[in-house]
Amino acid sequence: MEIRKNLTEIVGKGNVSEAPEKLSAYSKDTSFESPRMPKYVVHVENKEQVQKIIELTNKTKVPVYPVSSGIHFYGNTIPLQAGIVMDLSKMNKILNIDERNRFVRMEPGVTWGQLQSELAKHDLMAICPLLPHPQKSVLTSHLEREPACIPKFEYTDNLVTMEVVLPTGELFRTGSACVPGFPDKSFSQGVNISGPGDFMWPRIFQGAQGTLGIATWAQVKIEYRPKVDKTFFIPFEDLNEAVNFVYKIQRRLIGEECLILNSFDLAAILAKKWPEDFTALRKNLAPWTVVYVLGGGKRFPEDKIAYEEEALRETAAECSIPNLPMSVPGMPGIEKQIPDMLRTAWPDNKTFWKFGYKGGCEDLFFRTTMDKTQMFCDTINEVAGKHGYSPNEIGFYVQPMVYGGNCHFEANFSYNPANADEAKMLSRLYSEAAEAVISKGGFFSRPYGPLADMVYRRTANYTAMLKKLKNVMDPNNVLSPGRLCF
């Protein structure tokens, strides 16, 4: 009761809850992670409240788990050791849109649906992952290093500067935002990612799943929306052929969005009526499709698209590709819609594309090089077959990164969450597939839940250094204990 009293003094009575139904909502997410009930849910509205709560938890040794999104997929917000769930969703202000330098500064509760809609009013867009859920926090996506659909080098470090409450309650700013007086008196405007010193501090907090600090705002890169677009849906029977084509075209440094989808995922994205459109599309689509968007910006957009299309067709000729389709069978006009789709959040009034087939989806994703993607497809399909899961029901998504130098590889497993037996089977399949992927060199840069144990037990020296860092930054282990190797 003393803790509740202290929390109420910090955030107000209406922002602290012990109601079982409220606690239950924060005890689970869409993943297979076992539910864990928190003791309190606290809604904060500013950094001062965040600091005071962190100071309180250090005195009481009660753990705190920060959340900011309206939806959670991978178990990384479940309070593994009970304690306090700190909900930052009320901190949802877009603090500044800097069109000249192409940055936006926002609080952690700003969602993809909110941000992209606001930026569109200024003919701008944030560099987003593939069709993010509209309730997903933009800051969370950047902290979790979700890959962008535009594989340009200049978008590899989209998180520029940020303000963080450290596990001790101290306030810390990264990059040129650490200059005294920022943002009111500083001319730096937070545009330099390095600093204090020569170190890129945002990388410490990325992928940490809330264990090393709580971000209260972040500044990320944005870009002008192309004035003119030209989309190609290039079909392939074989993934290796698609990869070869993407390798060649990315070396020319042209185009905007570039991604490879199998027929399952592309049909799930394009279907407007379920299940009719989905079923029809799967019959008509090639096994693999490269979605390639050429975009022309504010200056001479038609000229840019013209020379990029010429380069695209030259590459297609080198790969003996006879034509470059600009449409999808049975989906007239989709070529005009897909650029905007890829630059906005998934519609809020439409079932999320990963949930359309069976109601639930579990994602297995990791980094690799594109030339190994077929091997990983075969590996995952083989494991799925052992468990009686049809490989034809697995969605595969390959996102080239840094002009194709590496890629994000993702397998999407649809299942019915109401079917306990199916969920148990898929949980076993998921773990076995992850072990098989790791043994063949797949790199899990964002290990969640059971994946964390698989990764960290193989990296003794790295794990030991992480624990030392955690001990220095969070000596009382109050921030998200139980995550990663902590």
C-alpha cells in the first residue's frame, strides 16, 4: 500500500491501477510468452514523473517495465518479475518537425498511424518498416532496429538523438542534443548522432528492450514524399533468381522501396476481401515477387524515374527477365496504391495483415546475407513439415538492407490463438526452427523470449560484458529484469 501511495503522489490517483482486468491486459501479448501479472500499472505524462518513479523503484527494489505501444508482439513488455508496468502512451506529442534538416522529434507514445498522418500534411514521411501496426510506437520501432523498406545507406541509422532516463533516475541526452540549452538555445538542433564524445550512444539503448533506460523523446530521420512513383511487381519461380536480380539492381544505387515476398505474404498484404481475394491471389501469384518502387522527389522527378527505369530494364536484360510487370493479376490499379501503402501504417479500420489468415501470427526473423535465404527457407520448411505444419502456409519476407549488403529474413507462422493444441505445436516448431537457424549462421540481432537464451548461451564473453554494463548502469537491477541475459 505504501508503494501505491507513493505512485499516486507522483502521477495522480487516476493514473495508478491495481484492477485485475487492467493488470491482465498488461500481463500478455500476441506472443507465446507465458502471462505474468504486474502489481501496478502506472500511466506517466512527462519525464519528471518517469524520473521520480525510477528513483522510487531504486529505493524499494520493485522492478519497473516500460511500455509505449498500443500492441505488443514478442513478449518484450510482459513483466517477468511482477512489479510496475510504466505505460508511456500518454506521452504522445510530436515535439518538432524540422523539414529543412529532415528530422522529427517525438515522445514514445507517438504511433506510426499518428506520425505518418501528420507528416503527410507536410509532404513528408518517416522511414518505416513493412506496414507497421497503426498502434505501434515509432520510437519503439527505432529502438528495436526494425528494418526500413528503403535499403539505402543513409537510412541505416535513422535514430539520431534521444533523451533517456537512466536506471538511476538521471537524465541523459545523446548526440548533439547533449549541448546545453537544447532545443531552445542550441543551434545544433540535435542533428549529429555522435556524442557525448565520439561514441554513438543511441546504439547502447537499441535492442536493449527497456533494460538500460527509458526514452522520453527521440529524434529520427524523415524524408520528402516522392512526387512521382513507378512500381514493378517482378515475378520469380525461384528465390535465388530473385536474390540475384536484387543484388544487381541494388549495386546501381537506384530506386526507393525494394523487398521480396512469397505469394503467401504478398496475398495477405494485397487482399481486400477475406478469404476470397487471398485465395485467388495465391493461385495467380508467382512463388516469389520482387516489389520495386522508383520514386522521383521535388526536383525533376520524371527525369529521375526515366534514368532509373532504364537502369532497371538493363539489369533485367542481364538476368534474362523478359518483362517487368507493373501490375498484379486480379488487382487493377494496385501499382498506384502500393507506394502509399508502404509509406504509411496499416489501416486502423482493417484487420492487421499478419492476422488475416487465422487470427494470430508468430514471426521468426534474423539477419543474414541474401545468398543464404533459400537455405533458410528450406531449413524452416523442413522443421515445419516435421510438426505437421504446411510449408504452404508460411509467409516469407526478405528485406534487403544497405543496398543488399545483408538482409532481414522473416518467416511468418499463422495460427489460431483460440486453438490451444495448434498454439502448443507452433510453439515447439518455433523453438526448433530457431535452433536450426542459429546452427546455420542466422544472426538474431533482436532475440526475444526463448531466443534470448539460445543466443546468450552461445556467446559467453559477449554475455559477460553485457552483464557488466548492466551492473554499472542499473546496479539495483530495477529496469526490466529478466530480459535478455539480465
